[in-house]
Amino acid sequence: MLVKRCSFWYNIIGNITLLFRVSGMTLGDKKEMGEGIMQDYKKIDYAKNKDVVLRYIPGHFVTPNSHVNYYMDLTDMKSRQREARATGEELAEMYMVSDVIDTILCLNSMEVVGAYMANKMTKAGIISANSHKTMYITSPEYNTSGQMMFRENNQHMIRGKKVLILIDTATTGETLLGAIRTIGFYKGEVVGISAIYSVAAQIGGIPIRALYSNHDLPDYASFETENCPLCRDGVPVDAICNGFGYSTIK
Ligand SMILES: [Zn+2]
């Protein structure tokens, strides 16, 4: 049912987290996911849907905005059809039928999840105010300076539109703040943020609706690059990570 109110969601999030189950990976999981740092993965199931699984590994990882002590591998959630559909549909459940969403702006390769999310929302009756009465699913371009931008042929998906931002993980919030600012430049209105995992419940006054929170990974930590205690203690970096994945450092 797509009738849950946001406040209701946040009120019960503590209880919901009790429904998650943390477990080690099976041999089959390890084989399919490859070798290297992947071998020690753990996973957190999502009680409401067996096809939603968060995989993570402890270590010392460098992301574009911070250093973190867990790497979350969301590759299968983004790319494997059954998992991407389940992820998108569960994210869609967090919106009300009275919500109006014109565009889902997908960050960090979340387009497949975004498409399933839009499909579920549309079937449930969440409407779009744009002239075609259907949602746009798009992603931004980044220029060589790393600034988010939209070409002329894409700007109509943002200008005057109610935009939902979809991101894989929200930790420092810098990526989301940049997206909110850019959408404002193009005269769009951010009406919601969805994430697979989020540390915060809101950013810039906009609620973040996430499948997983720090309740599920209470010792997850994100450090400023200059003030990382792992670096200070001489702990070697395991991998460089971004929205595309990770690259290990041997
Ligand atoms: Zn570090």
C-alpha cells in the first residue's frame, strides 16, 4: 500500500530496523561476486522483501567526499533485474498516492532502480503534473570540473518540475546538497529524496526516505579526509570507491 505518511515512517523506523537480519554470505554469493575484498562481505536482509539485500564489508575506504569504515556494494541492487525491481518497488512504497512527482533524478547509476520505482508509483496512482502524465527518469551530466549540469534538451525535465532525487547512499550529504542547488538553478523543485542507505533523516529540510539507516549499521562512520582516524593510525586504504564501484589498492 502506498499510503504511508512520511512522519509515520520515521516514527516506526526504529521498530522496522528490528526486522532486518544480519548474516554472513553463502559460498554461492562469494563465488558470484568474485574474489578479493568481496570474500568477507556480510549482508543485511530487508524483512519485507527477500530480494532486497544490502552487502557490505568493513575496512578503510576512500570516497569522493570522505573516508568510511564500511564499503557498501550496491552493484546487484542497481544492476540485477530482480534486485533492482525489488529495491525500486520498496522505495516507491514510502510515498503517498497524493504525492506529485514529475521527474526522478538518478545519481550514481540508479537509473534502473529509478525506472522500477516510477513504474510502481505510477501503477499505484502517484501522478505527474507534466503534460504527458508520465514520469521522467533521468541523470545529470558532470562537466570536467565535476559540476552537475543539464543540456538544453534535458532541461525541460527539471524546469518547473517536481523532482525526486534518487541516490544509492547518502553519507556526508555533499552530493545531495550539490544536486539540490543545481536543481534550484534550473528552476526545479525538489519534493523528495530516496536512498538505499542514508545516515541522515533529512537534508536541507527535505526528508530522506531510505531502506536502510544507521540503525542497521550503528558503527558505520564517515570521516573528513583530513581528519580520518584510520589514516592517522596508519591503517592502509583498502579501496577507492565512488558511485561506479570500488578499485582495490594492493
Ligand atoms: Zn582514512
